[in-house]
Amino acid sequence: MERSLSMEVVRVTEAAALASARWMGRGEKEEADNAATEAMRTVFDTIPMDGRVVIGEGERDEAPMLYIGEELGMPGGPSVDIAVDPVEGTNIVANGSWNAFAVVAIADRGKMLHAPDMYMDKIAVGPQAVGKIDIDASVTDNLKAVAKAKGKDVEDLVAVVLDRPRHSDIIAEIRQAGARIKLIPDGDVAAAINTAFEDTGVDIYIGQGGAPEGVLAAVGLKCLGGEIQGRLAPKTDEEVERCHKMGIQDVNKVLMMSDLVSGDDAIFAASGITDGELLKGVQFKGAKATTQTLVMRAKSGTVRFVNGEHSLKKKPNLVIED
């Protein structure tokens, strides 16, 4: 994978964030997602790469662009697989809440799990606790292991959990163990990534969320030296069959980092749409707009925060195609 691809991907997530941010707080999550998707798709076509979407906006008959299997890019670049979420947290944008961003993950061809659109049980930690978690262990045991790895008391840990009725038992056990909890309405990619940054104050992410988001988080954590484990949680026979069609025969298998994203290289980029613990959201300032993007590469271990200033006069549609 070419080194320059990292900065090219920044343009993709910036464009999506700028387009989606216009819809912040307006209660129109579909419009926010559509705007980001169109902007992201437009910029992808300017990047030299032989790209193929493996995690996207749905199948061809469900999404007009960035659908699974769609070819992206222009001639002259590497063959890569692409996972996208033009708006990670559509409800967050619609409500004007925290931690929405536009995200893209890229890996060499055939190195990323083709995760079906269904639930996945997940547990994620940053570099200090790698090798200490076990998705089959109890919540309490995992909290104790992370606390020991980080040199903390369990009472000092912060666990992030999606605020859903299905997590009532997890929440109760975390409270019983004495750890602190941050309940979030949406945005579990951000929650998983935040475990790898000390400034966010997050120690562990645990719970059930989307499987595609699990793969996106795995790429980010691969770049950061963190860890995520997952297990698909199909709810119907149709979802089991979908797993089989996508090449996943054992739906009960614990998916480790190497199952979610393999090889020695991957790129992760996310641009803030709304403010969060890690990234500032888009701000419109008269004739200009500002963005903040996190871009990382696994092979080099490089982590960059890119602050962008965009001229809305020269880029009135928020995207420059060339």
C-alpha cells in the first residue's frame, strides 16, 4: 500500500464531514447520511487506487453508491479493500450530540473481514491491556484484568457501553464490580478507538453493536496497537445464511484482530462531524469551515491529527474533484 494513500483518504473523510455537518441538529439523519455518502463517493473517484468496497452502505439494490462490491478509484494505484461509514452516528448528527464522524478504513486486498450487517458482541481496549481481555470471560474478570494491566483499581476504570436495554445485565455487572460507566446513545467505533487514547479517559468498551463497525474499529485499533475481540450475533436463520454467503461458516467463532483485519498494513481515517472526546466537529466560520481528522497507518505506526481550513468560496459544494 502506498504511503501517500493516507493523506488522500483525509480528503475523503473531510468532504463527508463537511457535507454532513450542514444537517447537524436538524432531525434529518437520512439527509445527513446521503450528503456524506455523495461527497465521499465523489472524492474517492479522484484517488489513484483499485478500490473495492467490502463494508459500505448496503448491497447494490439497497444503496446507489458505496455499496458492497462497488469499485472505486482511478487507474494507477494499489489494489485495496475499503470499509466506509460516511456518518458514524446518524442519530448523533440529527440530534446535534457528541462523537459523530466520517470514517474510512483501507487494507490490502483480501485482508479485511467482509462483515455482514448484523450485531456483533465486542470488547475493546487500548495498548496497555492487549492480551488481557477475553470475550468469553465475565465482565468482572475483564475489568479486573484491565485494571491490573493499567495499574489502576477497578473503581477507577471507565467502561463505555451503548445505552440499550440489551445491555442491562452488562451495566448491572459493571456497577456491581464498582467501575464507572459512560453510557453512549450511538457511535461505538468512536468508543472503541477512544480506549487507545489516554486523554479520553476511556479504559474499555464492551457490549453488542454493529458488525461492520467492529471491523472499522479493528482497523483503527490495529494502527494504535490496541485490541478488539468480537463474535457475530445473528438473530435469524436469514442472518446465519447471510454469514455463510459472505464466507463465514462458523458464526460462533471468536473473531480476533487477525480475523477482522490481517496483514501488516492498514489505514484508518476519521473526520469529526460533531464534537467529541477525540475530535472537534466541523465549524462554519463565514467563508471558511474547519475540520479535524485523525489518520493512522498500521505499518509505520504513524498517528496524525490534521486540522483543515476550507474555503467555502472556492469549494462551494464542499468537494473539489481535482
